[in-house]
Amino acid sequence: MRRGFAALFLFLFLAGPGSALVSPSERLPDPEQEARAREISKELRCLVCQNQSIDDSDAELAGDLRRIVRERIAAGDTDEEVFDYVVARYGEFVLMTPRFEPATWALWLGPLLVLAIGVVVAVAFLRRKGGEEVEPGLTSEERAHLARLTSAGKSDDSAV
């Protein structure tokens, strides 16, 4: 029984998305170019699925994008030129990791800004909390006065 589960687990693990979606007819003859195409495909978003790269998607548009990437690589484009070509046709949204430019500064710097605000608020809170003065104890005069008041209260209670 354990061997059966182990074999099933191994089969499912090895049958992952690997290269099953790229048909043999799409592959480039040069293994180095094919490896570049696969790496670029992992960085481009499927516009139909939106949460998958074109390398992992079986949507028709993803297949078209994979073919475009391979055509550009076969034509001699660098990786950056391939990205620029695809972005020019489909927009910045096609990139799984957006570029750092003015249009995406809020996306990249927003979390850091929120973190900085949180640190400032925490420091201000801790300083205010630490800056509160603790009431000093009673002075000797106040203790004597309190003793007189409490002893006077006890003598009044016994008289009643």
C-alpha cells in the first residue's frame, strides 16, 4: 500500500507542468535558444489566465505568445528586445514582474512606504508610552496626614 502511494506521488510530482505545454513543433532546434525561450516564457503573463506564465498556460493566446518569443529569438533578438517587442504589442501587464519605471513606482515603493509609516507610528507610540511619568510615592508629610485621617476615621466608627 505504501509503495503504491509512493509511486503515485512520484508520478504526480514528475508529471508536473514541466514541458508538457510546449509542443515539439514549437521547440527551437538549438537547445540554448530553447532554454532562453523557456526562461522568457516564464516571465510573460498569459493574458487569458492572468495568474500563469505563458510557459504554464495551455490557452491559445499563450501558445501564440510562445511562438512569437521563439520567432524573435530565432531572428537573433536579445532577451530585452524580445520583452520590448511583446510589451509593445500587449502592454506592461504581460510582464509577470513589472519594470521599475515611473508608472510602477507606487507598486514597487508602496510596500516600503507603508512599512516606513508603520515604523514611525510604532516609534512615536513607544516614545509616548515611555515618556509618561510615573506618579511619585507619598511624601512623609502626606503619609502622616493620611495616617491621621485613617486613624480619625477608625475612632469615629467605634463611637457610633
